[in-house]
Amino acid sequence: MANALTIGRIALSIALLVPAALSPAFFAIYAAAGLTDMLDGFVARRTGTESELGARLDSAADLALAAACLAKVLPAVSAPPWLWAWVAAIAVVKAANVASGFAATKRLFMPHTAANKAAGLVTFLVPFAIPFFGVAAPAIPACAVATFAAVQEGHLVRTGSVGPTS
């Protein structure tokens, strides 16, 4: 059941590419995808079906949702250049973390830390705030938390403090 929810998030991420950015249909699909993200891990733990496959699938679904949102929302808003640069820097750090973890373990290495979960939550809320505050105001706290999470993740990966399925 947990993996079905995660696969559902991947399908919802693809569906998110269809409606206009920040439209009611966009927000309905986006909220449903967020709900599957909150539920899949809970269901896996509750039913004792946690697995390495589930953790990897969850990371892939998170990436699919983030990519769909970036592809849809960023072109629809007027983001200042410094915000684009900040988002790009976070992406570079995250990519370096994945590459470092893979080099060290020969496995996909994406820790599910509390900071990463907090960054995911704050970032998830950004599109809902854009119609009210524009893009920069809600993006600043999201980028700040994501920066901390990426730096912490890099430290954990490079010191070997977490394993590949953490």
C-alpha cells in the first residue's frame, strides 16, 4: 500500500504538468501529491512494510514532484536573479551530496533527515503562498531551510554518519 501511494505521487507529478500553474486544478493535484508524500512513510511504518525499495521509490517520487513543480511554477512567476542563483546553488550542493554518497557506497545515497523533511514541508508550502505574497517572500524561508538541510546532508554523507537508506 505504501509503495502504491508513492507510485501515485509520481503519477500525480506527471499530471501536475497539465493544468495551468497556480490554477485551482494545479493546487488540487499538488495537494493530493503532498498528501501521498505524508502518508506513504506513515503507512509503511504502521504496516511494517518499510523497505529499501520503498525508500528509494520515495526519493524518486520526491524528485519527480520537485521537478514538475519547478518546471511548472518557475516559468509562471517572476523570480529575481538572486533567487534563481540560490535555488541553483542548493541544487548543485544536493547533486554533489548524491554523487559523493554514490562514490562512497556505490548506492543511491539520499538521507531522510529531519532537516530534509522540514525543507520539504516549507518548500511544499511555497506555491500556496505565491498568489498572496509573490515568489520571493515565501521562497526566502524555504531556501534558507533547504540550504541548511543540504549542508547538513553533505556533512552526514561525507562523514559516513548515515547509511544509504537513511
